[in-house]
Amino acid sequence: MKALASELGLDTEDEELDQFHADPVACLEAAANGDYPHVSRWIWPRDLKRVALLPPGHALVIMAPHPFRLRLEAESGRTIAAEQSHAFRLDKHFTILRREDIEPGTLKLHLTLFPEEEKAVRTCAELRALSKFDAYAPVALTLDRAQAAADNSHSLCTNGRGAMAQVRARFGEVRSQYDCLLGVNLDPNVPVDRKVMFTRCRAWISWRGRSHAVNIDTLEKFSARPSGGATWDFLVPLGGQYEVKLRVRLDMKPDTNAIDLRFVRQDEDGGPKSVKLIVRPDVEDRDNHHKTGVWDASSQTVKRGFRFPAGSSHPVEICSSRGEFIEEPEWLKDIHHPAEGERGLDDHSNLFSPGYFEAPLAPWKSVTLKARIPGEKRAPKRKSRGPKKATLGELARLRLDDFIVARDDSLTVIAGYPWFLDWGRDTLIFLRGVIAAGRFDDAIRILETFARFEDRGTLPNMIRGGDASDRDTSDAPLWFIVACADLADAHPRRAHRFLESECNGRTVVEIITSIVTHYMEGTPNGIRMDPESGLIYSPPHFTWMDTNYPPGTPRAGYPIEIQAMWVAALNFMHDLEPEGPWNPLAERACESILRHFSSGGREYLSDCLHASPGESAAEAVADDHLRSNQLLAITLNAVTDKEIGRKIVRACEELLVPGAIRSLADRPVRHALPYNKDGHILNDPHWPYWGRYSGPEDYTRKPAYHNGTAWTWTFPSYPEALYLVHGSTAEESALAVLGTSGELFKAGSIGQIPEILDGDAPHAQKGCGAQAWGVSELYRVLKLLRGS
């Protein structure tokens, strides 16, 4: 034991050695003397179901309630370490592995435990030993055939007006009702639910009377481009010595419901000359949330193509740049949608194909299919197709564009693709990344959009077209103020002009003041400040953990992140009106957070003080749920005590997985959290962690959604808080942790950050494939940590 302590740089005098024996982790942290201790913990059995992160330079402390023997195995299968545990209490055993003994990569931890008078227990878990963050390394957005065949990867294209294409790496296949080559937004003014018009196309190379499929079997690689769009590269064997190299490129036209699908033959001149390309489009005409039945479908032939449906007020027109269109109607019935089947939804739909295109394709010649809604203005040509490669920061910045869309004469934000529209909180959280990117004009236009909707302290929770009546949110108005504060920090002169500008007869300062004063006095939807504590009461289902019908996380009372944003709002009001009552009120709220949220001897903050309307914070019941929301208390300066902040960050370490952070710890709780569906309790209320987001919506997904599912938008708050409480000594570790987000760009929606991951390993991507606040928060915190 003395030798181990000495190796770790600790004083080995008897008193210090006794402290190390009593609690090695606490001793290592104390020895750091306020600096970051560079220690990661792995505790059995708590961490068996997550891929724990080991940043560069960290010692790994492995702990269990029984004596154990371990073997640490590298990806190559080589044994890195084999150790026996040491006892530091009767019920605590540990060993420490130095990081210099551990190579970067995915590691397997084989643990054999020896409970007293019981059989040995053998377990295995994965860890991720992280490399030092490389700010200049490009993110690979290319899949080979094996990778494309093995997963459900896809790519997203958008047009800045709410339309989209979501296409699979497996060319010509669909797995979801949201897959399409062209999903249009037919409202020229606001984002509305998209209509799927052009679902997919199938292609063949024809030579000497035989057709050879262009599909996953002939795919060489699939690539998503950093600034949007997708490319498939095929090698199609024709028999004998001949083969055709074919590239298919998808581009969506900006500001227009239109795509180009370009087929380019790229083989050398020595190949066969008489090759033909055959392409058969499969079309629909449906809301993207519904399915297609069978009806009397018909199309109208036009020059080198067709319009579908014939006689519709919004047909899609698909034409070819060369060759001819051959009319040959075909129904394709019972197309399987496994993505919806897994959710317990209708999982079959039908497609209609009016015919096919045929064109000769000599070497280095191309054929382009153009799909558009006739009558719309032509899309302007792009000056540049964007970079072929991008670093993590560059990629996150580029993908901000996918979510910023037109609303009337201004801008708004699509919360995520393929199924969300513009949500209040998502938009205003997303704005923080837009401001960090220096896109002040866009940020101001989006803030103006939402400022117009302010009414007695409320903002829309979500907007459906022109309907902004859903105001069940206590966080959106506060995020509005946080975004304004970010703008003021980033560009004071622009912010001043914006804050003094008029918006529907009021200045933006007056709108902010309206939010704060109504929160104090009470809003029409039930938000109100507790005058004694200075904390904000939030009705159930009003925070970002808004699962309802039945509620998965009701959180009626005083949620921690609402208090953090409230303190930030009060601090900003003090900046705007230094003589006002805001600073004393902010101090009272901060004192109340420490008094009410840190009770019970825990080294982390309660997630919520549960209360009914009219109950004060003092009367509320503090839960013991370990969630990531408390990190916002650090990042928004509601908790400024560095020692308390360090404890919060250390506690939240057990929530981390690569690229995301669990919404609830996998541990028992005293404050019960039952999930009641139709009179039946479906979870364990005293161990509510639910690690898999799968199955039917109301029975298995909702219990998991905020109770163990790992989220990407809250994930950057951990490295941000880590850096804020430990300073430069934690910068390398914070960047390495944040850098694990790069893995998410390479799967699922390639080039995008997903909404959520399973809380349990292997942490599969779930939910919305491309989520706005996930990519914007990644960019914001990455820029903060890198200082540029």
C-alpha cells in the first residue's frame, strides 16, 4: 500500500497513509490542492452498463464491495494490467491503475469478485481510454460497404425553409416513414409538417440486355458531406472483365422544394460504350407522420419526365437531364418501416412508381434527375459546395445551417429532423451556439421572432405553423433572457441596439422585464416566484423533461435548472438596471439553492423540490435523484462556490457515456418516481433508471426518455462545468471528454448529432437523428474551451 501511494505522488508518512487507506479517492483529490486531481472512478456494479470515460493522464480507481481480481484488455486483445484489490474498509476494496500503463482505445475490464462464503462472480465491462483532443483532425464521414450494410446510417439535406431529404446509406432502401429524397414544406411562410413526395429511387446499369442493380451489394462507399448532401460510390460488375464505376450525388436546392440526384459514370474510357442507366422513382403524396394506402394514382407525362399526382395542386415534377421517360405504372405494397414497428406504430406503407427513366451513359458522362414542386421560383446557385473535410468544430458550425429556417419575414429554428418543427426552448438553447459562432444577424432575427410572441411572461413551448397557443413551458422565457445575455457578452454594441429596438410596440428590454416581473407576480399558466426563497415554482410537464400522458418526470415544484436560469435572468436584469432590486433577489435565490437543494448530506444537488401550487420551497420535498440538470447551476453562475461545484462535477461523472450524459443515475432513490400507465406501475419507483429507449411509446419509451436515456444537448455542460470549477488544470480532460461527440457524427445521421442514446451500453443512437441543440451546444462549449 505504501509503495502504491508513493507511485501516485502522495506523501507516505503514517498519517497520510492512513488517510489513503481510509479513502483513496478523497486522498488523491485532497493532494491535488484545488487543482483537478486527474482521477476517474469505476465502481462495481454501478458502472457495468455504461462505457466509462478515462481522459488522458487520469489514474483509474476501480472499486467494489468485495475483494476482486482484474484484467484490463486492449482492443488488440493484449492484457494491459492484471491486479489484485486492496481493502480500505471492511466493505470497500480498490485498486488504482496509472494512465501511462493504458493505451487509448476501447478497453475491456474483466473483473472477478470474491464475496465472502459465496461463489466467485465474473463480469466484463467496457471503458474508453481517450486520446488527447486534436482540434485539427478531420471527422470521417464515410462508410465502406460493410459499415453501410451493418447499421442504419443515413444522411440529411435541408433547404432553409423546412423541407428535407433523409436518405439511407443503403441506396434505394427505406427504414422509416420519414425516409425520402424530397419531403417538401408547402407553406411558403412558416415551417409546417412536411409532405413526402419523392420517397426513393431504384437504379440499374443495363448492358447487352441484362440489368445489374445499383444497391448495397455494389456499393463501395457512402459519404455525407460536411455542409450537407450525400454521395454513393458504386462498382457495378457487368460480367466478364467489365465493370462500371458510378457515383450518385444528392443535393438539395436552397430556399426551394427541389433536389438534384446526379449519376456520373467514372470508369476509364476502355470500358463498354453501350451502357444504359435505368432509374425508377417511387413516389407518394402524404403527411410525413402518416402512411400511404392504395388509391387510384395517376401521373401526367411532361418533357423527359412526369408530374405526380395528376391534377394535384402541389404535384412533384421529376425530370431527367438526358434520355427518356417510359411510362409503366407500378404499385409496391407493404414496404416495411422497421423504425416505426419498433415503436409499436403502423410499420407498413405503399409506394407508387409511374415509370422509369432510361439514358445512355458513356464514361465520364452524367444524368441528373431533378425533382421539384412546379411553379416555385428557381433556386439560386450556390457559390461553393463547401469543404470536403472538416474538423469537429468546423463540422458543428457548418451543421448549424440545417436548422435555421425562414418564418414569415424573419427566422426560426427547426428543433430536429426528421419530425420536429420549431420549439421555444430548443430554439433559444440553440441560439447560444449561433451567437458563439458570431452569427449575430441570424441570432437577432430569431430572438425578434420569439420576442413577438411574449405574453405576460410566457413564450410558446412549440409552434405548429401559425399556432403559438401551446405555452406549457417554464424554461423557454428564461432561455430567451440567457440568449440575450450571451449576445450582450459577445457583441455589446449590437446587443444594445437590439435591446432598445422596438418589437410590436415594446422594446426588447421591456419584453425581458415583462418576463421577469410576471415570473415574480405569477404568469397565466401558473409559474410564480416563492417570495420567501426567491425561487421559481414550475407546473408539471413545463421543463425540457416534458414527457406527459402519462408523465415520466412530472417535476412540479422547483426544478434546479429553472432556478439556475432564474438567477441568470436576475443577473442580466441587474446589468440592464443596476439600481433595481435584482442583485439582492439573485443573492437570495442563490442562498436558497444551497440551502434547499443540498440538504440530506448528499454531495450533489437535488434535481427538484417537489411541491404543489402555492407551496413554498421550504415546504417542498427535495428528491435525491442524481441528474445532469444541476450542471447548469454551475455554468449559469447560480453556484459559484468552487468546492461545491467540484463535488457536483465529481458526482455527475457517473452519468457520462461517450458523446452524451445520462438523464438519471443507475442507483436506488429514496424519493419514489413511479411511472403509472392505465393504473399499472411499469417501473421500480425506488430504482427508476431505465437504460433502453425502445419498444412501444407509452409503455417502454416514456419511462426511459428522461430516466436513464443519455442526452446530447446536456452533455457539453459537463466539460464546461469541469473547466469552470477546476480551471486550466482540467482543460485537457474537458476537451477529451467533449471530443467523444465526434463519434456520434460517424453513425446514425452521418454528419449530425442525434437527440439521445441508450443509457445502457453500447449506447445506440435513438430518437431524432439530427437534433439542433445537440450540435449547437457542442460548438458553443468547444469554442469556450479552445478560447477561439
